[in-house]
Amino acid sequence: MSIRQTYRMRLHRKRLLIRAFRKRSELRCIMDRTQVIKKSDILAFVTLRNERVRLPFFLRYYREMGVHHFIFVDNGSDDGSVDYLKRQPDVSLWATDASYKRARFGMDWMNHLLRRYGTGHWCLTVDPDEFFVYPFCDTRPIEALTDWMDTYGIRAFPAMLLDMYPKGPIDAEPYHEGQNPFDIACWFDSGNYVISKNPQFQNLWIQGGPRARNFFSDAPGKAPSLNKVPLIRWDRSYAYVSSTHMALPRGLNMVYDEWGGERASGCLLHAKFLSPLSAKVAEELKRKQHFAGSREYRAYSDTLSQQSDLWCKWSEKYINWRQLEILGLMSKGNWA
């Protein structure tokens, strides 16, 4: 990379941090329990809107994994999410009614809170419908993973977003509070993925899966990206650029082996395609707060009105992380 390119990346990162600092004024603190955070604690950072029904399982899942404290930003929920989160002893909560879109789809708020509270900690930044799976997650807490990364000086851990879906119409079986979403949405695409390298940010760009084949079949290049770097040992100079798809400095995105070997990686099981998806799509189309004029949600609306079954004869039923490794969707690398 040339000196000029290096300078441009540093300037871009500085601008992102300045934006985040300015956007802090849009956040109001509802419940601040950050004083109980210990130096070694692993933290989760989450932005949400109207996800009350998902929260009990989401919190239980990550608590059992070993996350010590949760930092939430609520963006105008009116379904009881705020009241529920206020009662959780390991949650600190901020709220805002400001534009999600103008805050770079929430990342300005996240970058500010990550810088203020995440510096020096391993931070897992996820959505309420994303469930982190890593090698040996069925027998080892997340702290075992972060200890191993600390030992080898690894700063970031990648995860491919794996869209999960039910067999049959998406809204056929209602999802109930506290339920494991993968009791319903237990299927995924084992193949149908394309990978390219983003030369600007040095990250891998992954597309495919059911969203590419069902919602973007005519233009698969416009399908949502599936590559993410959700787990980072945060530093005050870091910033997410586009959701958790990529970060700066660029070294955080180089989570693959240039020479053909495999580095450790995980998956984010994506429980988006559950009832009541149709109502959620209608709400988000009305709000118009998502990327590219809510292109993704327009695709959902157009397709779901005609066919809402994502299952096909090549769909694979989820078993565990070892299955995902065998299929090449994640890897334990040299972590044994």
C-alpha cells in the first residue's frame, strides 16, 4: 500500500471517530451499570429496535457463552424492550430517537460506545438476531477463545453470517418469547457462496445463500454481504466502517491466510427469517432507515408476497459447529 493510500485510510478513520464523538449527543443514558465492568470482562454491543420477543433467549445465549456485560442502544422501540432491558443486572442501556440512517445505520453510536467502554476489552458487536458460533463453543467458553487469541497476538476474529430459515412458509410457525429460534429456523445453505477480496479495506467479501438465490436472483452482486468481524480486542483508535463487515485500521480485516492455509473463524447464525418477518418488513419499509433506500427490505417484500419458503432440496439441517467446519463455512485453524 502506498504512503498516499495509508494517509487516506488514517484520515478516513479519524473522520469516523469524529462523527462518532459528535453523534454521542443523540444518545441519552437510561441505565448505566458500566461501573461494574471488570478489566478482563468480555462485552457485547447491540443496537436494536422492537426486539422484545427476542431478548430473553438472546441474553441467555450470550450469558451462557461467557459474555459479562451488555451495552445496548435502543432506537425508538415501543414494544417494551426498554423496560425489559432496564431490569437486567448486566445491561447498560442508552436510547435515541435519532435517525438510524444518518448515524451510518447505528455504527456512529456503536463506535462512540466502543471507544468509551470497550477499549482494552474483547468486544462482540452483534444484532439481536445474530448468534455467534466458534470452534469448540459447545465445550469451551468464549474466554478460552479470547485467551488463545491474546497468547498469539490476534486482534480480531471473523465470522460468516449464515442465514437460517425454516422448512415451509416463514410465517407459518410463530416464534415465542424465550424460544430457541433454531428450533424453527434450523436449515441453511451449505454452498452457493462467492468470495472476493476488497482491495481497499483488505477484507474478504462474501455473498450468497438464500438471500442471493431468492431475493436477489436477478442481481446476485447486490445481495447483502455475509462477511463480518464481530469480535475485536478494542482500542480507542479503532472504528467500524460499514456495520461489522469491516473495520479500521485495515489490519483488523486481514483475518485470512494469504498463502492458502486456514485461520480460525466462526459463524453468526442469522435468525432473521422467522415469524413475524412480514410485519417487520412492512415496518422497516415505512421507516426507510436502511441501506440503499431499504433495497434489501424491498426485495423481501416483493418476494415474500409471492413465495415465502426459502427451503430447497440442497438445504442442510443444522447440527453443530463441527458440521459447519466440515462444510468449510468456518475453521478451527491451529486452535486445538
